[in-house]
Amino acid sequence: MKVILREDIPDIGQAGQTVEVKDGYGRNYLIPRNLAVVASKGNLRSIDEITRQKEIRERKLRREAEVIKDKIEKLEVSAEVLVGEEEKVFGSVTVHDVVELLAKEGITIPKHAVKLEEPIKVLGVYTVPIKIEKDVTAELKLWVVKKS
């Protein structure tokens, strides 16, 4: 069955693309969920409209991501941790902690957006990359300080 995709679908194709899928997948999943339409002559003419709408959505998401990036890069957040002898940190600063610190500042992001390679276990200043959109990444300045 040939269908025209209305949305990007991983492992299948991009919005506006005409692809061949199994009949059951097209009829029972893609078409009822409005992810694709049957590739008829009339629908083939509407591909341009579908791609134009996708571009408008992507531009809007990118603008919103740029605004969030600017907010994040203007911030400097501090994570207070308990320390023992010789400035040894008890526990660590994790992705969850970074998300909570940003939430306190009024910025809501999903946990998978924070690209912290491993939990932070030493006092200091860190730059934490946060991937907001596919090509928009913000750099958050994070201070890990001793709890007083």
C-alpha cells in the first residue's frame, strides 16, 4: 500500500514523503491516527501543503527552543551538596537534580534533554549541555557548592 506521510515516523520516512507500507500497518495504524493518507492522485497534489505545514511547525518549534536556550544560558544555578572530610561529596548531582533546579527557575525540560555524561561528584563549576531541539543545545552553568 502506498501512503503519503503526514508526520515524521522513525524507520518509515519524513512528512510529505510517499512510502510503501504493509496494508495492515497503513489501514490499522497510520491512517486512523492521521499519520498518513492513501497515495491517491488528489492526495499526491496535496504533498506540497503537508510539507509547508511541517516547515511552519518546525520553524515555530525552533523559535520556542531558541527562547528557552537564551533563558537557560543566562542562568547560573547552584546545587548544594553535603560534604565530609577533605571536601568529599556525599552522593552526587544527577540529571534529576539539574531538572529540579531548572524547574525552580521556571523552566520545564524533560530529563532526557540533559546531556550529563555521569553524575557530578566533585565541588566546582560545570557546564551542562541541554538539548532542547534536534539542533538547539543550551549550555547551563552549574555551581556545585558545599551545603552550609
